[in-house]
Amino acid sequence: MNTLLPTSTAGSLPKPSWLAEPETLWSPWKIEGNELSDAKKDALRITLQEQHHAGIDIVSDGEQTRQHFVTTFIENLDGVDFDKRRIVKIRDRYEASVPTVVGPVSRPRSVFVEDAKFLRSQTDQPIKWALPGAMTMVDTLYDAHYQSREKLAWEFAKILNEEALALEAVGVDIIQFDEPAFNVFFEEVNDWGIACLERAIEGLKCETAVHICYGYGIKANTEWKKTLGNQWRQYEEIFPMLQKSSIDIVSLECHCSHVPIELIELIRGKKVMVGAIDVANNDIETPEEVAATLREALKYVDADKLYPCTNCGMTPLSREVARGKLNALRAGAEIIRKELTSL
Ligand SMILES: [Zn+2]
């Protein structure tokens, strides 16, 4: 990236209301069959145009072609039965009905490669593609086959690597793995989580990122956050290992959270996608608020490694609020760029 402080989003962006129920997770599609694939493409064009318009530097598909950041990927794999459902506790936090792993998992076909090819054909800007991380996938399933979170995660890591290599081949510049589960299962992260992440990025020449957050602004997450106290020090448990890993970029939550910002120091040397936009409320940040977060982060990240970003995905927000937040992100980054270049 030649741009100083290149902006991007953590992942999902709101879908148009003709495609899916707005402001809802796991929202069912409103269109079916061939019309659905055309509609998803149109939504992708719109989300891209909105990012272009807002002046976002590293653009994405806004996850317009997926119902959910984990489930849609898993739906395309063999070995998981979506009709056999069990209630499990996701991230030790909220109960959900999830599919069951019934046999060896494999990837019979590519999942997002056609979508990524389409996105590549629509823009010359750098593109980032998000995939779920292996630990977060394991945590969103009931496993009746491997009966070992570590073994299942390792199999997923191999599958993710196949998909990532195929995404790289069609021109994706940054591949990101979403691992909110890293913020909960510290021991597992250090025992096998990072090893699985390394397996997933094996052989990639494009840039790689891991996104670790406190989740979407949904009720289960906001309730959980209330129990975390005044200082959210979860990153402290995992950053030292991540700093030693070969991942290029760490995407983290910052603005309006209780994460002590100095914890960023623990990943010194990595590029950092700093969350300067809160996704858990509808207030649109002012450019100066965004700039203040970035200015603070600059104490712990070198300017050439600071990537202004959102705290998490914005799919549960209205399109209008999301657009406002994208504009604020760009404008806030612009303030700091000017400060840095006028020194
Ligand atoms: Zn997130």
C-alpha cells in the first residue's frame, strides 16, 4: 500500500432490503434461484460503489453474498449435516442451534472464488477478503465425529488454506481470518489456535490478517461486554504469541471499547487495523473522534503500519448509519494524514 493510513472495514456491510431483511443477522434471502445470484452481484456492486464513494482505500465485498460469516462457508463443505442440529453455547456466551459434524470434513468445491473474481473485475483498488477462522468455525458447530476441537480445527485450517490460495490466485490482496473466538479461549489459542492460523496461511504470498473483536453490536454481545469490567485485557493473553506468528496484519477493536489502547504495543512490528468506528451504536462518529483514536494508536503503532478500520462488521446497522460511519472513517484518517505529512 502506498497510501498513508489506508482505510478499510472489518467485514460485513448492510445488505439492501430487497435482498435480505435489514439490520438482522442470519437474515434469510428474499429472492430465490438464478435471480438470487444476480441479486447478490448487484448488491456487491452497490456496496463497492458505496465504499468507493466514501473514499475507502482497501475495499471488500461487504459479505453481500453470504448469510453469515461462519455458516455460509461451512454450508459449502462436506462432512457437516445442516439438518442435524444441536443447541450449543457459542463463545461460552449465547445458545444457538448449530449443524453437526458427522464425518470427515472437506471442501468439494471453492466457496467464494467466483465472488472474489467478480469483485476483482469491478475495481482496481486493493481488495480484502474475509474468511472465518478455524477456531471460530469449530465453536459454531456440534462435533459428533472428531470429538476434539483441536483435530477439527486442524482439518478446517487445511481447508481454509485451499480456499485462501484460490482467492489469492484470482487477485485478492489481503486475506483475513475472523477469529472472535480468540478473545475467549486463550489457552486453546496458545495451544493450537495460532498453529491452525499458521496452517491456514501456509504458502500465501498475499498479505494475511486476523480479525479479533468483541463481536457484532447484538444483545448477547453487549450483555457480555457489561461483565468484562472497566478494562478489557483479553488481547494481553494472545498478542504475545500473535506477535511471534507470521500473520502480517492484526485487526482489532478499539474505539469506544474498554480495551486499554497500550495493549497494541504487544504486537509491535505488525500492521494494525485499528477499530476507530464503533459498530455497537447508531451514533455516527465525528471525524475528530476518529482522529483522536488514531492519534492515540500512533503512540503504539508506526504510522506506516496503521490501517484505520471499523471495530467489527456493520451488517446489523442501517445502510444510512453505515454510510455515515464510512465517511467519518475516511475523514478522520484524512485529518491524521495531514498532521503526519505536515510535520
Ligand atoms: Zn468482528
